[in-house]
Amino acid sequence: MNFQLGRTKTVRRAYGIDEIALVPGNRTVDPEITKTNWKIGSFERDIPIIASAMDGVVDVNMAVELSKMGALGVLNLEGVQTRYENPKPVLDKITETGKEDFVHLMQEIYSQPIKEELIKKRIQEISQKGGIAAVSGTPLAAIKYREVIKDSGADLFFLQATVVSTEHIGKEGNQNLDLSELCKNIGIPVAVGNCVTYEVALNLMRAGASAVMVGIGPGAACTSRGVLGVGVPQATAISDCAAARNDFMKETGKYIPIIGDGGIITGGDICKCIACGADAVMIGSPIARSKEAPGKGFHWGMATPSPVLPRGTRIKVGTTGSLKSILQGPAVLDDGTHNLLGAIKTSMGTLGALDIKEMQRVEVVVAPSLLTEGKVYQKAQRLGMGK
């Protein structure tokens, strides 16, 4: 439904994850027999969760552990891991500095040049330790480092920017990324993001994307929506891009997974993203809370250290448990941030969905009071959903 904003502008209502609820159907399923597997490129994963390519979330060891658990972790090729031979003292400095000095410190740290030998080293370290070498870079990194990424044996490349499109108007004399050519010739599957509309998602698939990431600005540490005023709430964005996936499937016979990226904190958030059409989700802050995370209880976005216009901040998320307890349980917290896989499987069972495809077809309702209705005691006592 469209609304008249004023005499010159008609607008469409969009919905966020917190504004919707999932409706049980005519049957229930034993959670133990539900199937949560999904596929990206030639890789099938048991857990539909990807850890974000952020320096406080994924390093080599985290990427390996996530791979072994059946999930996926993406390493940022433009972060501290490829700028410093030993990134630990740098990460310690980021977590120890005060709020007033943070922006300047980040700009100073990330002003160090990216070293191609470290790109190669990190990719090979993940592979040698038995992990899936999934790495991320901006369009500029794809232009500059595509050969070393390809030659180093990377398994997956995540092309990420605040907004990605197939048509870019650049300055005269600048080299622009040919997305179709990259997807065709880099030799590994390319996941592309981020976008929030049907048209762009469809164009990215037609250009050869092996997966499309959906979300602009909802991340816990992201300030793009405040700085730029850009974004579409996740429930609507995922649903629109999932429609593009379905139409592309009819058009070509190829199924391209949709990855909800940003603003996803609890198991319920993940379940609602899948119900809106996502095949998997990319999360940052929930993984940053694990004791194995390189950020040691802090989390910051990829655009945070921008030298001219930071679009992210550092947030303290704390350390609440092991990676295993966060992903697979047992949960030691009551707020939905632990045992995310268990939450997905239990929700699927409650809704009568045997697999991800059936979960994508469950009924969804607009429910702005979902998280507050009847929760007065939890809120007053800061328990469970009231934290």
C-alpha cells in the first residue's frame, strides 16, 4: 500500500524485523528432524549462519572453528589481519582506547597499507587448518587484489560495500569494477552485497552473483542510516530480494541464495529473516560476544575507520559464552542470543516447517507489539526479553 507523503512524493510502507511475527500452521514437527542446511556455490552448510567480515568478529581461528561447526566465517581482506603481521596488539589497542580517542585511533590504524603477502598468508592459513577460506573485500579491493585472491586458493569471495549495484558512474579516468567479468573470471563463487531492492537483486543475479546479501544500515555498530539517511527495514528488504531470487529461478533455472545481513541479534530475528525469504543470515555482534572473538567483547563495522566519513562506531557487546554455546548451545542466557541453531530448529518445528524452503513459506503478520505484549515484569526486572 502506498501513502501520500506530500504533494510531490508517494511512499511505500516498509517493515522491520521487530514489527512482524510468525504464525503456526496446521501441523508441528519434531525439531530434531528439521533440516537447516543450505548451499552457497558448491559448499553445503548445516547452519544457515555466516559470521560478518568484521575485525572484531572473524580472524583465521574463528573462520576455521565456524567452518568445523557447519557455519561460515568471512575474513575482511581490508582489515587489521592484512595490514599487520601480528594484529593482536592492534586489536588490544582498539578495545582499550576511550570513546573520545576512538575515531582518530581507528583512522590511524587503518591507514597502514594492505600487504598482498598477508592476504595470501591469511587465506592459506584458513585452508591449511581445515577451514573454508571465505574472504571479503570492497569493489576497490576486488580490482586491486583479485589475482592474489584467486592464486591464494580462496574458496568464496564476498564483494561488499554499503550499497552495491551493477551500474556505477565513476570519475573520469578511474577504473570501475565490471561485476559480470569478475563473477565469470575470478574462478570462485562471488557473493555480492549489499542491496535492498528487487531490481538491484535481480540485476546482481543476472551479473553472475552466487549469493546476494541484503541489508543497508541495520547492523548493531553501523551508523549509515543516521549519517546517510539510506536504508530499507530488513523484513521488507529481504522479502523484495527473495522475490527477485524466485523470479530469477523461473527465468534461468538457477537458485541464488539470499543472505539477510545486519540487525540480526536473536534466534527469533534469524527465524523471521528466513520466513521473509532468506536462505541464511550474516551476523556480527552475536558472534563478537563469544570468548573466541578477536574483538574481546567489542564490535565495530567495516566503514568505522573511514578517513573522511565514518559510518560505524565501536560498541561494547561483552563476552557471554563460548562460540559453541552461542551457535549450538546449551544456552546459558535467557534472552535468545544463545543456541541460535536450537532456536531455528525449534521455531521450524513449532511452525511445521521441515526445511528452510518450507520455513520461507510460513505465514507472517504485522505485529508491532510482539516484543512488548505481556512482558511488563521482564522489562521492569530486566530479564529475558526485557534486557
